[in-house]
Amino acid sequence: QADTNEAVVSMERSTTDVVGGALLAENAGAALDEIEQVSNQIASLVQNISGSAREQASSAADVTRRTTRLKEISAQTGKATTATAAAISKLSELASQLRKTAAGFTLPGSASGSGNSTASTTGAKDRAAG
């Protein structure tokens, strides 16, 4: 009978071990399910981050293009400003030369060359008529 008792105890231990193993397997399965859920959430977050990174890269490329274009426009504006300044300087020089040249002329009827313009114009009309 001792052998029978020992066999029963051994079977009970085995049953307890099997039940314990089943519980461990069940707990491991639940843990794996939780790991799968967290992994799926992480994968979703990674996809969102990846999409955001692509959008930011596209925006950065757009900013770079616009900055380059702005730099080109600024360079063109600088060249145009330099050309305008040169033209104004030349125009000023020509105006000064024109004043000097015009100062050398005297109109008929003007004794000193600084007479009144009405008299000079009248004299010019009289000569044209006569």
C-alpha cells in the first residue's frame, strides 16, 4: 500500500506540475498577447513618425528652394540697383555737361546772356517772321 500511496502522491505532484505548467503557459500566452499589442502600437507610432519625417523633409526642401530663389532675386535686385545707380550718375554727369554747354550760349537781344526769357523768345519770333 505504501507503493500505492507513493504512486498517488507522485501522480498528484505530476498533476500539480501539469496544472502549474498550464498556468505558466497561459500567463506566457497572455504576456505574448500584450507584447504583440504593444509591438503593434509601436509599429503604428513608427509609421506616424516616418510620415511626419517625410513631410518635414519635404517642407525643408521647399524652404531650401524658396531660400535659393530669394537669394537669386536678391542678387538680381543688387545688380539692377547697381545699374540704376550707374545710370543716375551718368545722367547727372550729362545734365551737368548740358548746363555747362547751355551756359555758353547767349540769346540775341540779351546783353549779358542772362536776360529775361520773354524778350529772348520775342526776338527769336521776330527773326523767324522777318
